[in-house]
Amino acid sequence: MTKNTQTDNFAAKAGSWDNPSKIDMTNKFVAALLEKVNPEKDWNVLEIGAGTGLVALQLLPLVNSITFEDTSEAMLSELQSKLKGDENVNLFHGEVTEISEGSFDFAVSCMAFHHIPNLQNTLKHIHQITKPGAIVAIGDIHTEDGSFHHFDPIPHTGFDTEKLSEIFEENGFKTLSVSDYNVLTRERTPGIFSDYTQFLLIAERK
Ligand SMILES: C[S@@+](CC[C@H](N)C(=O)[O-])C[C@H]1O[C@@H](n2cnc3c(N)ncnc32)[C@H](O)[C@@H]1O
């Protein structure tokens, strides 16, 4: 892992991240993803905001290598503890924009994009470290009122997928599809249940 001195906002959550709710959420994402994308055996994959690896560890048997990127050292430590040691993986602690080189065939991210402040710079950089024709798959939630994160400050309270697609297009990607794959129902305010719809955006690097 590389060094990164920012506050680890996920440190307190990392040890209990892999609970039934998160496992169900990520399994639904992977199922939706595999309906749209056929991973290939020679693919080198980047997972952005990989956390404890609940998503891309499922893809590992299908591809050549995976780079798991995250700004939380604690989340990556949980991921490290699940590895046997002989996997073709790399754990990168830092912002994706700090990955200096790469030629990834596929980049995937689940519920992490809303934590990334500057998506223009991030997508511009992802363009630089992916191959022409590479696929990028992003799972996140549609625009919400801030309650999903208990009104804590967060870079993006979900996304307007048309605007998100435009940011992809502006940075050298063609949006192939946007589809909803799950609805999370959460009681963020006592007695009030809200629905947060999750979408999957698939884009191709030009
Ligand atoms: C909601 S969790 C999702 C984790 C994992 N993708 C999953 O679905 O289980 C969001 C993750 O994004 C990471 N994160 C937060 N800010 C980030 C950033 N600027 N760049 C990359 N990852 C970030 C967090 O550390 C955390 O692991």
C-alpha cells in the first residue's frame, strides 16, 4: 500500500463492513454488472473505492488481475486479511488520481463515486490509465436529499445520471447504458422510511 495521510472516514466502519446488508447490496450490484459486462480472462481490472473488496473479489476468478484502490487504509486492511497471498492483486491506498500509470481493461466502482469530490479530474485520470475500448461500470444512488448520509457533508448527494453521463462524455467516454438495479429502503430519520434507488452506469473509453 502507498502512504496517504488524510483522515480515514471509514476507519470506524471497516471492521463491521462485511455485514449481511452490505453483502446483499454488493451481490446485487455484481449480478446486475454481469448481465451487462462479460469479464475476460486477460483483463486487468481497477476497482475504485474498493473498500473491503466485496465487489471485485467476486470478479477475481474471471480476470487476470485486480487493483483495489481506496482512500481508507482500514477498509483495505480488511480486504488484505481476506487474501491468501497468491492472488494477482494490488492494493492501492490513495486517490485514484494518484495511480501514476496503468492500462486497465475494466474499471468498476460501487457506492464510492459519491465520495469523490472532483469527478472531472477523476474521470480525466481514469481515461489516462485505461485502454481504448475499456469498460467503466459505476454503481451509485440517484439524487437524494442528503438523508442517506444522515445529512453529513458529502461530495455528492447521489447523482442525476444524465449529468453524470455528460461528465463521462466530456472526459472521453461514451455512455453505453444506465439502468436501475436495486432500491435501498432505509430509516434514516426515526419512523420515516426512504427509498434510495441504485443505478448502474456503463461507459466505454474512446
Ligand atoms: C460506501 S463504501 C463502498 C465500499 C465498497 N465499494 C462496497 O461496495 O462495499 C465507499 C468507499 O469509498 C471509499 N472512498 C471514500 N472517498 C474516496 C475517494 N475519494 N476515492 C476513492 N475511494 C474513496 C471509502 O473509503 C469506502 O471504502
